[in-house]
Amino acid sequence: MDIKQNIKDPKEQIVEFLNQAVLAKTTDEKLTCLTRVQDLILHHGPELLDSFLDEVLAFQNDRNQEIRRVIVGFLEEACKSEPDVFPKVAVNISFLLRDEAVTVQKRVIQALTHLYPVVLRWLSKAKNITKEMSSAWDWLVRMKGEVIKWLDHDNDGVRTLTNKFYEMVIICQTYRDEESTSKESEFSLDAIPPALKILKPRKLEDEANKLMADLIKFHGSMHISSANLLACMGTLSLIARARPMFMGQVISAMEMLHANLPPTLTKSQVSSVRKHLKLQLLNLLKHPTAIDYLTNITTLLTDLGATQSEVEKCMPKPSDIQRRKQRVPPTPKRTKPDFDDDDDEFLAPKPKAKRAVDPIDYTQKFVKERLSPHVAAEMVIKAMVRLPDSMPPHFSSSYTPIAAAGTEGQIHHVARLLAAQLTAAGLGIDPPKDTDKNLDIWEEDDDDMKSTVSSFIEVDSKKSSLSHLVPAGGIPQAPSKTLKSMKLSEITKPLSAEAKTKMVSGSIIRMYRGEKMLLNVGASNLRNTLVAKMSSLFPDMMHDSLIAFISEDLRIRLDVALSWLYELYSTIMGFFTYASPSSRAFDAYNNVFGRIAGTLIVRNDLKDRDQLLTRLYLEAPMLPEGSVDFLRRQAMSEQCSQAAIDLLKQLVIYRPGRQINYFNALLELCTARKSEVKSQALSAVMGLYEKGEMQQVTEDYAVMYLNFLSLKEPPELVIGDEEGEEPTNQWNEQLAKNCLFLFSALLERDHSRIHELAKIFANAVPDVKRTILKNLDVPLKNMDMESPQLFKLLETCPEGTETFITKVLHVVTERVHPSPVLVEKVREAYKERAADVRFLIPILGSIPKFEILNILPKLVKLTQAALKEVFSRLLTNPIDGLSGPLTPVELLVNLHTIDASKCDVKSLMKSITLCVEDTNTFTSEVIAIVINQLVEQPIMPTLLMRTILQALSLHPKLTGFVLNILQKLLVKQVWKNKVLWEGFIKCCEKTQPQSFSILLQLSPSQIGHVLTMCPSIREPMYSHVMQFPDSQRAHIPNSVVMMLYGAPVDEALQMKDEQYSYEVKTEAHEILEEATNLQSQSYEYDSELTVPGEEAPPGT
Amino acid sequence: MTKTTKFAIVCSSNMNRSMEAHRVLSKKGFSVKSYGSGDRVKIPGPAIDKPNVYDFGVTYDKIFADLCRKDKDLYTRNGILNMLDRNRRIKECPERFQNEKDKFDIVITCEERVYDQVIEYLESQESEFTKPVHVINIDIQDNHEEATLGAFLINELANMLIACDDIDNDIDELLQDFESHCNRSILHCVQFY
């Protein structure tokens, strides 16, 4: 849209623009057009205004507030250039004043501020007040009334502008005096002709005074916003300069402000305000009237931190001061008579320049006269009690040292400050109505005076201590308006329980959150205490949130937790007057402790969880009942058993009061199922034991459990210990081990306890015995071989403890050669008391050979396992691996030659088999030597043939050697010994066909016997004989051949050999049968050593 | 407020801090002008007691040329030539706030002394329109880095201000927010044109 059309006639242009404005789509276009219209109209005179006013006004209802603002601006400008327009637009302005948009309202106030003097001047200059004019004035007054109310409008900006409006009204409705700094052109009451009917200067002036009072009140109000305050200060200062008659009021308002900065201001706002105050005071100082208030202003300035040079720069010249002081008070300037509308009464000129007596001035004078050093000191002392503990930060930032303390000027200033306070608090002394009366009337009435003074001092001290000693900037203060004592309960309603809870929890939570801030200030200790105190006061509602809070960062907040616990503890113990000890506090304590410990324990992620837990347990004022149990349970768990056990140990040491509880927990852990836990607990217990702590308890406990072992069934205490276990009434290894565990540890440290154990062992059931034996190694591993305890044990050797002692001996001699002394003692014990051969096993290596051979029959009777051990000890030394007291040959030969009366055959067979089967030690060579030696014996051992048979099946290469032996046996007339004979035949059967030649050397009857015993060899033997060449066959008796060939065997047998009884046959057969089947047989050696294997009677 | 809100940024010589902020704000499309409030334009010289002094109104170009002539190396090294080069791309010459007839909505000053001078000047002027102007001080040290940082802060503040519907009403709270957010103390005052 081209708005720059070249149309010469402004009228046409305006029309054009207005049309464009109406059609404009965007606000910007509209604005541009309207601005152009405004320019054109205002530049081209009133006639255009007249013709287009309505068109422009049509826009005042535009939806856009910017447009409406422009319209206001247009109206303002129009009225300024043509006040005659005002009556026409007053309604419109009034309409716009009530606009819904605050921006428009503000713009109207702005406009009114400037229109107000314009209209006043227009009216003043009017020769005749027309109806129109008076109605316009009415409109203006109405609008003024509306705006004036807006000093407490909701909107800050509106208030700011209202301020300025006040300024304008006050200036317009007061008289200038010679010291007014404002422009001459400015409107003042002086410009109003006395004859003007509608404007009555006196009424206007009264109103101005009232407005001024309102403004000062606004300036001094407690909750004024920073921006308002700044604007208001500027306004007051401006008024004071334009209308010096207000100087006193303004300066005392500023003094008041300085003493009572609104508490709502932030720190930086305070500095902005102080700065502005300083600037305003400096501005005032330049004003000639300020000379009267020089001390007030300079003291205030010094207090605000102004430097000397700054002050001096603005100070009036000394000559001016001199001149002014000599000058008589300014005479009333205005002498014009004031006519009232209704009657023509002539009013005497009113002395305008005389300043109204300020109540502050009056009070100040009163205070100053009484402000002796004594009273001042009294006030300070009284106020001291109410000072905060530490200096508030804003105090130090805004405090400036008092430069001229004690001087007249300073006393004056202090008096002034106090007066300001008193007046603000409504305690000021109202100046007497009759200002002619001297102030000294106060002095006249002495009694009255004294009481008043004392009451004032009382009040003074209260006031100043309450708040005013601390310059504003943060601490809220609300001076009461009257002396009437205020009862809180009268003016407040009790909060609902819900609201209370909400507020309490809210405030505590805010306190928690203030953590970081306080850390910087270094007040975190105080805070902790405070949080704790609050929380303990409201235990029920705060628990959850505080615990949640603490859990968030346990590392830092454990202190809070501890303070809290202390707080609760103090409540329980009744240390506080405000909270009575109750079981509730006790529960609360337990609950809090438990929950914190619970939260802590699950925080595996926390690196120093264990330390924190330790702190909690060690620093808490007391440990609840459940806490030990809690630790005990934790010790059983996977993650933190070590930590819990360590903690228990520390508790025993550092909390001796109830150490027995903690120690018991540890002891109980020693019998836990988990071996890991058990050993940790045990090492803790033993650690304490070695430090000399709780020794008696440990021992008693260990012995108690040890004694359980002698019972037939495990006691309840041992069984029902842990969850998830099947209750049993039988001893098992686990249970026995648990009972033994602690005692073993003690035994390890004190071997003299072995006797107790031995006694228990004797009475225990077999399962328990086994367990005891199994667990002897560790505690005894350090036992000295020549320990007196061991000797004592050997000497006493209680009944039933043989295996125990044997085990002990085993353990002791496991790694070292038994010492001679020990050997001696053991042998002694063997001989004199126990006669249990097992005693000797551990020391076998150190016993002389002959003695071994003596006891060999007894050894043979041992169980297979023991026997094995015995043999290995006999053959090799268990410690150095060298050869033992017997060689394999000696052993085997001696086994064969054991007298049958000393030992049963079965045991012997068993032991020989054991040897022979050990082909590593008993090689074919060893066997061969042994057999040779045995064959050479004058009486051949019964078991010889059995051994030969075994050797044959284990070592097939010995066949040749065996044939030789068979040959030898022939020579020895083997058939005479029935057992050997049977064995011989078996042997021949085994070694056929080589053995045939040996068989054939026998007599025919013997051969017949052989064939009867062993018919299976007949066929092969027959074919063997048949292969002989005839010459050789001729040597064989016919009867033999016949036997080999067929039936006549029986006849030959019956004739020749009848000495074999049935029994013998069976017996011998049995032995041989066993030997042949050796390889495939599995042996079962029962523990009973004595098998009644009766020897068969040697034939009939 | 909108982007039509008129900003003035004032430092003491209209060289470094105000110009940096001027650059940033105008780049963001603000209606912004920049000024100095001192008596004359001062630029660091070869020694602390030998500054280069110019009158307001001497163009950046001329100052640039003058400094080149004096000691090109030095002024290149300390970044002053660079700064002047930037400045001459923005406007012609340093301007003094006290000589300016324009009316602003917001005046932002860069140090307390400047703030004092601005207030003193505004205070000494007759209020013709009763148009409120907010003077806000943010302390910024007079060096390149701080100027850059300060310009960002000012930009942030400007954004907050124009986002505000009724600045006269909300300025107190807004400044408190800003203050706690940028962790600097702010001075503020309302003056009237």
C-alpha cells in the first residue's frame, strides 16, 4: 500500500490515511497511518482537528490496544495544542481510563498528568467560565479522583505512573516560592485568578497537602515494590525542590525510609534504593532550602556511604549558608485575598511559608532532650538481648561506621532516627494544636514527664531492638500502630491439622534443601540440629520424607541422621522440657535407626557403605534391641557379612556397656551354617579373645556347645538355628561340627583343653566321634610332640578314647619322626594300660623289629584300611620315604609264618592278599624269594600254595619258577599235607600241560586221586601221554594209562588212598577256590577282626 | 514488550562493552543503540597513565588510523585495532549518552559509575512525557572476554524483557530472577522522560 501519495491538500491526505487505516490489515500499517494523521492534523491547525476528530475517535474502540494507546496520545497532543478540544474529548478520555488493558490505562494516566496543568491553565485564563468548561473540569476532577485511588492499584506500572500524576497535581495545586527550582512556566496556584469560580485555591491546596501526605505514606509503606519506591523517591525529591515548603516532610520521609527499608527488598534492590536515596539527597542538598536541613542531610548521606568530597561538592557555599541564616523567615509571598464562592468574606492572608510543624520534629526535640549517655546505654543494653547471634550479611554490606559519634550533630541525628521510628510506630508526640506554645511545656510538669519518659524509653528499646538496629534488607518488621498490646490468639485462627502438617513438612523439606547454601555459609551444623529437632518434634509426619532425604546422599547426610537420633534419644531420656519422654519416642527412635541402617545396608553401590554403617552404629546414642539382630542377619547374608561381623567386633570394643549382647551375636554366628560366615565370625571372636576381651564368655560358650556333643540327641538350640533346614533329631556331621567349631579354635590356642574333648569323645555317639576325629587336625597341628598335655593324655588314657588318642598321635607324628620320648611313652601306655595295638601305628617306624614281629599278629587283625597304613609304615618311613623297619620279603615271610594259634586264618589270608596284590612293592622277584624261603622252611606254611596260586595269576611269567617249586614239592612229599596237596593239584591244573610231566612222576594211586579231584585234566593228559614216543610211554605204568583212558579210576582210588576225609577235601577246596578266583573277586572286609575260622581237623 | 522496545547500552567510552552488546543485540534484531557516558573516549595506551583520549564524535575510522600510526604492533597485539574494526562496521563514531535526544525504554549500563552518570543525567532532565525508562546496571569488567560474556548476559536480559507483557509491573521480579540466574548483582532504577 502506497502511503506516500502525492496529495497536496492535507485534508485529502488525512482522508486518504484514515481510509487506509480503516482498511489496514496489520496493526503496524494502522499505526503508521494514524501517526501520519496525527502529524497532519496537529500541524495544520484546529480546523482540521474539528473536522476529523470524530473520525479519529472512532478508533478508540479498536480491538488492538496499541491503536487505543495511539488514540490517547493523539487526544493528549490535541488538547495540549488546543485546550478547547478538551471538553469534547473528556468523555472519551474518561472512557479510555477505564479501558480493560493496563497499557492503555497507563497511557491515559500519562496523558492526564500532562493535561492536568494544561486544563488548569486553560481554565485560569478563561475570561468566562462556560458551561462547557465547568463540565470539562468536572470530568477532570472525576478522573483525578479515579487516578488518585490507583496508588494501591494491583499493577506496579500503574502505581508508578500514579505517583507521577500525584507529583503533577501537588505541584499544580500549591504555590511557588522564590526558592522553587522548577520552571517559571510551570503551573502553580499562583496562576489562578482569585475570581475564578470553579477553582478554589484553598480547596486545591488542601487537597495537595492531603495528596502529599498520601504520597509520603505510600513512600514509607512496608510492602512497597522496589520500582515504586525508586519512582516515589524521585517524585518526592522533585516536589521538595519545586515546592520547598515540603522539604522538611520529604527529608523526614527519607530519614524514615533509611531507617526502615521495606523488608521485602532483596539485597541488590536495597543497594539500588540506597544508591538512589543518596542521589536524591545530594540533589536536595544543592537546593537553597536544604540549608535549613544541612545536618540532617549530611548525616544521612554519611550513613549511606557518601564520601566527604561528594557531599562537599553539593553543599551550598558557606556564604549562602551565612546569608540564609541571617535572613528572616520568608514572609508570606501570597497576599492576594481569597474569595469564597458563596460568601464574600475576606480571609486574612495565611502565612504560607510557615512550615507545618512536623510531628517528627516535635518528637525529635522531645527525644533529644532526654537522650543522655545513660539513657542511650540503657537502651543499647536492653536491645542487646534481641540482637541476632551472628551479623546478618546485609548488615555488614550496608553498614558504615559512625564518623562523628557523640557529637551534638550525631546525638541530634540519633534523636531524629528514634523520632522517625516512634512516629512511624504511632508513638510520636503530636504537636500541640497551638503552635505558639513553647515546646517546653513538657518540662513544666515534672511528674507527668518522668513517667512518660520512662514509658518511652521502654518503648524505644523495644522498637529499636525489634528491628531497627538492623538496617533493612531482609528481616521483616511490622511496627504496631498503637500501644495496645496485641494478643496473637485474638487475631489468629487455629490452622487446620492438614494445613499445619503441610506447612511443617514444607518448611522442613525446604530446610533440607537448603543444604548447599548453608554449606557455603558454614552453618550446616546448626541446620542439622534444626532439622533434627523439627523432625523429632513431628516424628510421625516427617519420618518418611526425612529418611528419603537422608537416603539420597548418605555420605553427606549421615550427620543429619545422627543429629536426629540424638534428638530422639534426648526426648526419650527426657532432656527436653518441650517433649515428654514416651514410648512413642522410643518406637520412633528404633524405627528411624532401623530404617536408616536398612537403607544403608542395601546400598551396595556406595563405596564407603561399611564405614558409614560403622559410624551409624558407633555414634548413635544407643542401639535399639533389633539392631544387633539386624546385624546378625546381615552377617548371614551374602553381601555384607564381613562388614557386619567387623562392626559387631568393633561394637564389642567400643560400646562396652552392652558388649555382651554384641558378643553373643558374634558367638552365635560362629555356629552359622555358612562356613564363610562362620570362619569370619570365628576370627573376630578369636581376635577379641586374644586381646583379652570376653575370654571367660568365649570359653563358657565353647564348653557349653562342646558339652552338647555328649548328648544322645542334638539339643534344640543347635538344631533350630537356621531357616530352611530340615529339623532333625539325629546328630550329623554338620551339627557336630558347629558345636565343635569354637572349641577347636580354643583348643588350637590352649592344648590343655584336649582332656575335656577326650572326655566328651568317650561319651559321644559314633557319628559325633567321627566328626571329632575328623576335626582334630587343625587345632592340634601345632602341638608339640613332647607336650606334657599329650603325655598326660597317654598316661591317663580314659576309657573309650583309644581312637581319639591314636588320632592325636597320628596328627602329632604326621610330619616329624616321633621322638624317642614319645615312643617310649606310647609303648609304655600300650603295655601298661590300653593294650590297643592301634596306639602303636603312628610310632611303628620307631619300634625295634622284634617287637614288631611280636605284635604283627595283632596288627593283622586290624581293618583293611588300618592294615594298609600299618604295612606302608612298616615298609617305608612316612616322613622321609626311606625304607621302614621291615623289607617286603621279611614282612611277607613273617606273615606266612605267624602261628595259627595267634591269629585266625582268615585275617592272615586277608593280609597276605593285601601284600601280594600290591605288585609295586611285592614284585615277581620279591614273591619268588619269599616262595623260595617258605619252601625251605622246615614246616611249610599252610598258606604257601595259596600264595603261589595268587602269584601265578598276578605274575604269569612266574610259571617256570612255579614248575620248579612243584618239582621241589614232589621231593618234599607234598601229598602228605592235605592242604598243600590240594593246592599242588590246583597248581598243576593251572600250569598244564607243562605240569603233566611232574604229575606223571607220581605214583598211580596218587595220579588216580588227582584225576578224581580234577577230572578235567584227564583228557588233555591222556592226549599228552599219547604223543609220547613208544619208548617213553613204556615207562608209564599201565594202571595209569588205564586211568587216563577210562573207568578203572575208581577201583584204583578205593584201593590206594582212603586217608582223605570229606571235610578236609572241602576245606582245602575252599582255600584253593578262593585263590584261583582272586582277580575277579571283590573283597569285603568287615570291621570285626575275629572271624571264628576253625581249622579243620587234620584227617581222621 | 516487543522487538520495538528501544534499548540503549551504555559503557564509559562506547568502545568495548557497549559495542559488543550492541553488536550482539542488533544481530538478534533488537532496536538498540550504544553510548558512552564519560567525558571523553579513553582507550588504553602504551602505559596505564598514558591513555589515548578522543572526543565523542571522532569516528572509529579516524581512531583506528591514529592508533595504527602510533603503534600498530601494540594495538594489534592487545586487540584494540580488532575492536575498532568491529566498531566501525556497526556505526560511525562513539556517542555520548548525555548528548542523545532519543527516548529509550530500557537503558542498560555496564558499570556502577556509568549507571550513576546516566541516572544523574536523566534526573537532571525535565520530565516531558512522564514516559518511564528503566535503567539497569550489570557490572562488566572492561576487557574483551568479560565484554563478550557481558554481551551474552545483556542479550539474555533483553530477551527476558521483551518476553514480558507488562514490564513496568514485572520488572522487579524479572530482575530478581535474572540476578539469581546470572549470579551478579543488578542495580535498577525507574526514571522518566
